[in-house]
Amino acid sequence: MRRGGPAPRSVCAAEMCPAARIRIRGVLGGGPAVRGRRGWRCSCVLRSDPGPQLRWRRGTFNAPSGRRSGAAAATPESMGPADLAQKISVSSETPRGNERNGSGSALAGAERAPPFSWRQKCAAYVLALRPWSFSASLTPVALGSALAYRAEGALDPGLLVGSAVTVLAVHGAGNLVNTYYDFSKGIDHKKSDDRTLVDQILEPQDVVRFGVFLYTVGCICAAGLYAVSTLKLEHLALVYFGGLSSSFLYTGGIGFKYVALGDVVILITFGPLAVMFAHAVQVGYLSVSPLLYAIPLALSTEAILHSNNTRDMESDQQAGIVTLAILIGPAFSYVLYTVLLFLPYLIFCVLATRYTISMALPLLTIPMAFSLERQFRSQNFNKIPQRTAKLNLLLGLFYVFGITLAPAGALPKL
């Protein structure tokens, strides 16, 4: 056919495409192929609809842009419907601009999402750290330091800051490990709190590099603490690497989270272990008493994890993992959450009535605990882990204030 001749009749691109059921700009059916200044296109395609676009895979024309892809490429006039069907691919461009039909690589010519700015990436790094959960590591450090101050009568601010940075680095790295393995196992989804990998804002290797960096920062800070503290190296290494291993093995390696043992790991790591670490760095020796005082705070920290696991029960079951919330079911999950919320207040009441009234300060947060209990009972899990973390922070701060204000010798074993 001559290049200047009339446009040939052809089958609609929707019928030529191997995925014949895909809507092409909202229209299915046959129509004549017409030639415009942007190249050949099917006349049945509605230009006003923001749906998929047609692209030549190896042909001369690109339907939206009309750019030539090669001098030796065949022209549409010389192709029959069967040949033309092999040259066309369909890329589904949704209003979001991020979702594509098919497997991605199989749809050649599909447009990629625009690259994210450095501000969006920085925000994604912060989101992947889950900073709302850092109260679980800051309050144990503050509690251990307060216990050391009450026992020794002195406190080194430098050791306090060093302990906080060390524990925060390990905690943040553990959260990144959690993000990476939850994504790789298909647990994270569009409704998850952390969607940095799901939305492709960050690549998995970015999360891995950041996690390695934070673990390195934690090790450097631990080495600095050893240099300025009187604590023996073997004692510091035992506590520090015990916490580091727990933060990694929670989802990495063995993956305690996926076999219903994550609650035990969190209960030990972000309770007695972190409190003992901060206390030992200050006083220079290991002691059992910080383990006992860490129990109320450990229970409150476990409530954060349990509320998160209860909220994610359905998605966790679909992913094939097992958590404590799945094992005991919704009814007993509510009972456990209530115990984790209110048992610390019972301990504070005993300490306040038998030893010193300053230990009643954490009771000021009990209205927030009742509010969380009502929300959990109504199965409204929206933001409940974040709200539980806020309660954990306030309860821990009042607990620290209560110990600091207690008269010398008023508390047992201090």
C-alpha cells in the first residue's frame, strides 16, 4: 500500500492484544486505523479517558508519542493483523501511576513511576525506623539510669546519652530487619504501617545498608561505653550482643516472630535486658534488682507488640505465619491485652502503699489505659499500637520520676 493512501481497515487493538480482555481506554470493539500526526492508532480509542495506552514494542510508531524506534522497523501498513498483534503491548496506567497490568517486565514499554525526591526518601527512612516505637527502648534506659542514681547517689550524663544512642541504634536496626523480612515474606501490604518497600519508595538493598549502618553505630557506641565505663568487657559484651542478637533474630534468621515466640523476645529484650544494660554501664557491675524493677515496664512494652499482632491477625494468617494473638484467638487476645495494660498499675499500687508514695505517679496515666481497653474491646485497632506506645512512654517517664523522687533507702535493694 502506498504511504499516502487511505488508512487500512484493521482489527481493534483490544482484539489484537494477547490480553484481549483488557479494556483499552475504556472501549472494546473494532474500528478503522487512522493516521494522525502522532502515528497510527485505532479510532475506537477514546482520547479523553485516562486509561491504558497502546505502544509499539518494536515497530516504527509509538502510539502516544509517534517516535520512531528504528530505521529497519516494519511499518504498520506492511503488517497484517497477526503480525501487528505481536508488536503491540498494553501498559495499564492507572490514576495512581504506580500500578501496572501484568508482571511488569513482560509489558515492554510500560512507563515507570517517577523517581522519588530526596525528601521523600529521607521521610521513608524515618518511617522504616518506626520512631513511634522508640519509647520501648528509651524508657528502659532511663529506668536503668534512675535505678543506678538511686543506688549510687550519682549519675554520669555521658554514659546515659551513650547508652541511649546504643540502644536506639540497635532498636532501629531491628525495625529495619523487620521491615525487610516482612516485605520479603509477603506480609507487608498497602494497608501496613510501613509501606516504604511496598510502595517502592526504598529498595530492599537500601534498607539492608541502613540496617548495617545502624548496627555498626551501635557497636561503636558500645565500644565507647566500655572505654569510659568501669564495667567489665565480658559483662558488657554479654548484655549488648544478647540484645543485638535478639533484635535481629526477631524476624531474621530463625524468625521468632513467625513461630509465636516474638512476644517472649520483646518481653526480655525491651525490658530486663535494656534496663540491666543501662544500670550496669552506670554502676560498673551486673545486678539482679534492675530485672525486678523492669517488670512493669516490660509488660507495658509487650502490650505494644500484642496490640500490633492482634490488629494484623488476618494478614498474618494469610501470609502463613503464627503469632501469639493467632494462637489464642481474639477473645483471649483481649484478655491478655487487658492484663498487660493494668497489671503494671497493680504493681505500682503495691510499691506506693508499702514503700513510698512517689511510686503512685504512674497511676496518673490510668485514664489512658481505660481508653485503650475500650478501643481494643470494640475491635477498633486503628492507631492502637501507636497509642499504646504513647502510654508506654508516659508510664515509663512517671515511673522514672517516682524512683528519682523516692527517699534514699525507701525502695528495696536500692
